[in-house]
Amino acid sequence: MAGTILISEGAGLPLSSVSFDHLVEEIRQSMANPGDAEIANAYRPYDHEGMMFIDLRELAAEAFQAFVAAVRSAAYTCALSHGTAFEGAWAELAQALAKDPRFWAAEESV
């Protein structure tokens, strides 16, 4: 069974079950405030409904930016502890997130 990180309408990242579980849990551990209502809602399908996806589509730009920061931190930590085992999945996620307009929202408002 595979899992998906839904990023926006029509854009998601399908992953193997092992990669999906690893990435979403590493990201959660890297979140500054994983209990934030928006982040908790994004994880709701995975945490409370037994579904193999998390849903970023409804995240406001600020919460999306927090998620991206957690991805960067988690990818770095994972590289230190697991080497290149999940390198491809982290790179694909980074590329997919960078295509979303919310990725650049913080820089445009400066």
C-alpha cells in the first residue's frame, strides 16, 4: 500500500509505504508546532482516518511555509542518520513543494 502527500489541486507526490511513513513522521518531528490546528488538519486523514495520505491543499501560506521548513530540517536530519536511503524521496518532495505558489509567498510579501 502506497501513500501520497497531496500538495495542491492536481499535484501530489505518491510514495512507497515505507518512504511515506518515514517522511511524514520525520517531518512531524521537525515541526516547530506539530499540534498547530492547520498542520493537525493536514495530518488528519493519516492520523485519524487510517488513510495513507496527508493533505496540504488547505494550508494557508504561513502554515505551508512552516511545513516546507520542517521538510528541509527533516531531510537534513535524515541524511545524517540514514545516509542516502531516502534521498530520492526527499528530493522529489522538495521539487513538488517548490512548484506550489505558496512556496514563494513569503518572499513575495517582503
